[in-house]
Amino acid sequence: MTTILTQGEFAWLYHQRWAIEESYKSLKSQLEIENFTGYSQLAIEQDIQAKSLSKNITAVIAYQAQVAIETTVQQKAFKRNYKANFAAALRDMKNNMVRLLISSAPNSLIKRLLLKIIKNRQSVRPDRKYSRVERRALLKYPMRYKRC
């Protein structure tokens, strides 16, 4: 049986999918989940799990930063709304993930990361539209050029 959706229902359904698509984009472009450090199945599984853990920890800290940003915006009556810059938060987390996991007292590092995320906020600009740029397929992540 086929169900026909109205235009409004289809738009709502498409919008619900958007967060998932953005999550895939984050995993592929910002975390480079396809950029494996080894060829074995174990190395690939570990890479995927480590990057997923990194993204989840970053999301928790970025959520706390977003709460602080919204409070600041309300208190200071800014003209625009602001949100946490998740790409910058991921970059900062990549550089500090090992320190965070091996630290006996991670609270000070978390606080520094939180302040950095709050500082790197970005303004929300509704109704912005850009034309898409076609990109050529490039050789992605050759094994001889690995990031340290």
C-alpha cells in the first residue's frame, strides 16, 4: 500500500532527516572517518570507534557551551543569535582528546575547552542560500600522507 504525503508533510519529513545528514557530513568531512590509520579490520574498527567517541564527547561539551552562549545572548541582548561552532570544537577536541582521557583530573581541561568553544561561537544567519559548487573527485587520504 502506498501512502501519498501532502507537500507540508513531506517538507516536515525531509526536515527531520536533516540532523542525520549533518551528522554524516561531520563524520566524513570534519572527522575524516574514511581516513584510516591502517589496513586491517581491527585498525579500521578502532578508528571508527575512536572518532565516534571523540564526536560524542565533543557534542556533550558543545551542548554545555551552547547553553552558556544562549544565556549570554539573552543577558547582553545581542542583535543576532549565536551557536557553538561545532567544527572548531572538533578541531580543539582532536588536539586534546588523549590529554582528556589520560588525565587524573580532567575538569580543568574540560573548562578550558568549554571556554574556547564559547569564544569561537558563530552567529546564526537565517535564510542564507549559496549555489552548490561542483567538485572533482580527488584521491582521498592516500596512506603515505597521514596526519600525525
